[in-house]
Amino acid sequence: MFTNETNPRIWGYGPGPSDVLNDTADWVKLTNAQGCWIYVTEIGNNATSLVLTVHEGATAAGTTALTTGAEFPIYTNLLTTTADTWTKQTDAVTYTITPAATASQVNFYIDSSILTEGYDWIQLGTSGGHASNIVYVEYQLVGLRYKSATPPTAIA
């Protein structure tokens, strides 16, 4: 897992109830980036799992999920109160957070090369979740390259 600390994190959603997130996180444009980290934290031990996917689009709209052939790296820390280690999961296009007594952290790395031709925008997609579980989403662009001195906006 790698990151570039000079690129600030971009707010994506929350903190708020995980059932309300349901495909409402901000969209981020990868035109000027090599890729993007998506950081998700969910806190709450209520009964409904939170299913995470990543949407892609030619604009900042829609619910076209990345599919087979576009699997991405997934890292988790499911023991946040007792450990600070990350576990590499099998690359996939979805991950399910099972409710637990400790906060769950899940990170995806989306390389811009896996996006469909003509699609520069990504969004964290979700389903499930629970009104009493709290979730927070952030994005961090990696490998930014600009043609001008003023960086363009990357959010919709």
C-alpha cells in the first residue's frame, strides 16, 4: 500500500448514517491523476452489512459499477481498537463491511487505467448499511499532473 502525503484528502461523505450514504458520496475526476485512494470508515454494530462498490462515469452521474476485469486492490483494518495493521484482501470489485463492535476501515486503490475508455469520474457506491451505524468517506488523488500552475478542481 502506498500513498503520496503531499496530496490532500478530499471529503466524500459523512460522517453520517451508513444507510443514507446509498450511492450519494461525492464524485471525483481522475483526468489529472494516476489513481485515487478511497478511504472508508464505518462505526457501529447494528445488523445490516454495508456493501461497497465503485462507480465510473463520463460525467459525475450514474451508477455504472466497475465490473470483472477491473478488480482493484483492497486493504482492511477490522481491529482498529487493538491494531494498526492493514490486511491485503483479494483484488475485487466489491467489499462488504460486516457490522462489528470496533470501527472498520477499508481502503481501495483505483488506478485510472482500469476505467472504461472515456470515463474519468469515480464515486464510492454503496448499498445496505444501518441508520445507527456511522460512515465516513474520503478520497486522495495520487500522481497528480497539471498543465498549468493552478490545479483544476477534481470534485463535482
